[in-house]
Amino acid sequence: MNSKRSNTLTSTQQYLKIADIKQDTLVMKDGTLRAVLMVSSVNFALKSEEEQEAIINGYISFLNNIEFLLQIVVQSRELNINGYLEMMRKRANEQTNELLKNQTLQYIDYVSQLVSLGKIMSKHFYVVVPYSPISDKRKNFWQSLLEAFRPIDVIHLKEERFMLLKKQLDSRVDNVASGLLSMGLNVVRLDTQGLIELFYNSYNQKTAANQPLDNIDKLNINNSF
């Protein structure tokens, strides 16, 4: 059984381009690095004409100051309010006023039915910041093809090399975050826990809805992919 499980994990992971996740950074199988920024949104339609113009000009300036490729990812997911409903049930049980308790329980039922029937979606916005050593640009087609079939544990950057590349990546992250902040957006870099949760939720949507991922410090696993 263990052998079959190991083979299943290996066959699944070999199709992922991620070799490792550490120090708030994705290490890809080709030796390049990625950082992921979670970015807030703005309701552009509700802004005044002057505010809209300022946002557009800020975005143009942001793009003009970026000298490397970026990836913008928008994820739409069904809104999960289980945590909120559980909190409300706890408050209802603690309520000493019988009328308020019944009203709270009715509210919980109403919200549950509303979300269930309406399929309310939530959107999350991410900006992926890459860093690739110059040598990576010289790879030919066959080298890239071979990397896709490499065992997962082949690519492991030495710590000194990793820290050198990460320093360059961090500089890019600061540049991108500064540009986004200038447009009035809130920006948070996903830490190691956040990165693992992002991919766990992306590849296991049904499971993640019913079984949230524990803190990685509590998991008896290596966070390398």
C-alpha cells in the first residue's frame, strides 16, 4: 500500500513545476524563483472621474517601470463562510436572551440558504513575480523538455545560491509592491504557509472546502514538492 501511495504521489508531483517552497519563495524545477503577492481590488465604477484617471495613470506608470515579465492571476471561488457561521452559532448558544438567540439562529439559516442558492463567489487577485538567472535564457527546447520528466528531488538549489537569487527576487518584489501601493492597492506577500495553502486550495478545491490545511509547523511533512 505504501509503495502504491508513493508511486501515486510521484506521478502527480512530476507534472508540477514547483521543486520546493521555502522562505516565502517558490523554487521552480528549472532553478528559477517566484514570489506571489496577494493584491486587493478597487471598485473602479464607483470612483469619481478624477479618481479613475489617477488610477489609470498610476497603472500606466507602474507598467512602464517594470522591466521584467509579471503574471496576474484572478481566482474565483465559491464563498466559504463556514467559519463565520460557526462563530455565530457559538454566539447564539451563549445568548441568554431567548428572543435574541432565536433571531440569531434564524439569521444563520437565512445566510446559509442565501449562499447555497446564490452560489456567491469571491475573487482573489495575485501578482506572480519571477526571477530567472541569465543562464536560464540559454536553455534550448530539449533541455526544457528533459526538465519536465526529471524526478522531483533532482533540483535542489544550494543554500548560498538560493539566497543570492532570493535577494534579487526580493528587490523585484519591493519594486512591484511599491508600484501597486502607489495606486492605492493593499499588497501582501504570501509567506511559506500562504503559498502552500494557495496550491493546496487550487489543486484540491473540494477537499479544501471541507478540510482546511493545518499550519505547516504542525504537519509531519517536508514542504519540498
